[in-house]
Amino acid sequence: MVAQALSSRSVERGCDSLAIFSGVPAFAEPLHVGRPNIAPKERFLELVDGIFERRWLTNNGPCVQDFEKALAAKLGVRHCLAFCNATIALEIAIRALEMTGEVIVPSFTFIATAHALRWQEITPVFVDIDPLTHNLDPALVEAAITPRTTGIIGVHAWGRACQVAALGEIAQQRGLRLLFDAAHAFGCSHGGRMIGAFGEAEVFSFHGTKFLNSFEGGAVATNNSALAKTMGDMRNFGFAGLDRVTSVGTNGKMSEISAAMGLANLEQMEHYVAANQRNYSQYRETLARSPGIRVIEYDSAEQNNFQYIVLEIMEGGGLNRDQLVEVLRAENVLARRYFFPGCHRMEPYLTDDPDASQRLPNTEKLCREVMSLPTGTAVSSEDIALVCELIRTALQHGPEILARLEPA
């Protein structure tokens, strides 16, 4: 069922048709990036009935245990621990790996990656990315290591894997801990192996905006049994048994209701991926000949969840990214700027290191050019055709739009 109602008009090839110039919006209701995929209500409620019958709402209940087992099997890892959200999961993984001092991360990531370090009084050292992969550049990672560096956190942007072998070699040679933020990468592979088994641990997000959600939630995958035990204790206040606290911990447990949603959605995962892939293919094929636009590529040899429709709007080609986003949002297409403006330009990092942008030219450029478009099961082929027509219209009439947007 199409969740977004289209307006009665078709897109005309002229500025006057655009909503930003008082035209009728192309979409009667907002078309969101990250609108949730939702499993069949009957299956979810079946799992909820079991929760009510057992009266077991949290504290490692049967749904959480089943969800963890299913996740571990899907990822091909020994251990997968569910958490209340991915930020807490990331914080606990960082603490369990005993990271301190400085940790190398990309600035081209969601702010939670940096905050999870700073929250624990660890300094995130922002390193630039490869402009093609949007992931950490290993050569620049090596150059950023200091005596205070204790770890590296790579981010698999858009579900496309970091250069895990190169980062692993650096970590091994320099005695550093290696953790991956895999918030985008559930269901994705690298070298034929599922992401989840790389580094010492990998952190996933099941937030409502992710293609696989548990309402709110996260998980850490690892093959290190000792590390899994430590993280399991930490998420439960440091309890290592009944009435036996052996370390400082917090409350990072996933609830049964979240796990039930995760299980129900996991059963629909292939359907969600197929919908995302169809949407990606349509966007890519329709926009292929549009000047000034690059749609990111996914490796056909690897598994991917196709969760993000990411465009780079080249500078100097007429409308810039921000202006195109403004045009689309007036049409109720709520395109997003990712990851704008970059962690290094947010607080407290901007005050800490106001000159960081000079070391991050690729990050700076992508933060000006990258945008994400709506996808998922709530988006129809007709929706995508209309979004693409809006983009083409805006780009075709770029000079006229710019002239009319400029203040008198």
C-alpha cells in the first residue's frame, strides 16, 4: 500500500510549477527519509501476546534471547548482544575495549559516534575519508596516531564496508583496539563475509529509521567470548550473577517489546531489502543522465541492504545541494543532508579544534554535496518517478530558480 498520497497535478517543466514559487506541492503528505518498515501487525501482536502471558517485560527475556540468537546466526558470529539503543551499545563497547585518551574516527558520521567517546572523556580525533568510498582513509589514519591513541573506530557509511584489512593491520601493528560502527550495515557483506565479524566488535542500530528496526535498539556483534561477557555484565549494572556486582555498569538492556518488533521485522528482512533494491535501481536508472548528479554505487558482488539513496550534487553545476533540498522540501519531499555539517563543525568539537576543517577537505566537500532521498516500503514506484522528475525540473531550470531565490 502506498503511504504517500500524490497531488492531482503532474510536474510541469517550468519554474512556476514548483511549490517553492507558490505552486501546489507534488506530495499532499510529507515523504520522509527513513520512514519505518513495519512487520505485519498480526505477527507482532502474536509475539506481544506471549510477553503478556509470561509477564516478563525486560531483564533478558525470551524475546531478547531469541532475537540475539537470530542476529548471531544471520551475522555468522559467536555472540550478538542486544541493547536498548545503538549509542549505549557503542559506549559500552568502547568502555569494554578499555579505550582511553584519543580514538581515531571519521567526522563524516552521525554525531553519536563522536559523542560516545566524548561522553567517556575520550578525545575523538577526526581523520579524513576517501572521497569515493566515504569511509576512513587508512593512510591518513596511520599519520594521525599519537602516543595517546588507543583505538580506531571505522564507520561503514551507507552499508559499504571500510577497508577493514588495512585498518586491522594498522591496529595490530600499533597495538590499538579496532571497533566498527556498523549502524548502516546490518545485512551487508565484505569479501563474502557478513559485516559483524570484523575488528574486535561491530555495533548495529535498530532505530526506527533503520531498514530493520526494533522500535529503538542496537546490538554488538563479536567473536570474542570474554569481551561479550564483559559487555553483557556492563549492560546490566555490572551484575555477574544474582546479587553479585563485579564492575561498574549501566542499564543498557533491550526490552521484550523492542525485541518482539525486532524479531517480527527480521522475518521480513528479505522483503525490505528487495523493496530498497528496487527503489535504488529506479532512482539510479532515472537519474543516470542528469548532469551534476552522482548516485553512489553498491558493489554487486556483495550483499547490501540498500538502505540509503545517496546523491552527490556536484558543485558549480547550477543549483547546489542545499538549494535542491530547499526545492524538494517545498514539494513535501523531505530530503536530508548527510552528514551535515560534519561532527568537527558541531559542539563541543568545533570549539575544541576550530581548525579541523583544514585537515578534512574530503569531508568538507561531501558535507556540502551529499543528500539522501526517501526509500523503503512506504515509497512507491510512482513516488520515485515524481521525485526524480522534480529533481530534473529543478536542475534544468537552475539559473532561473537561482535568480528568483536571490533576495531583491
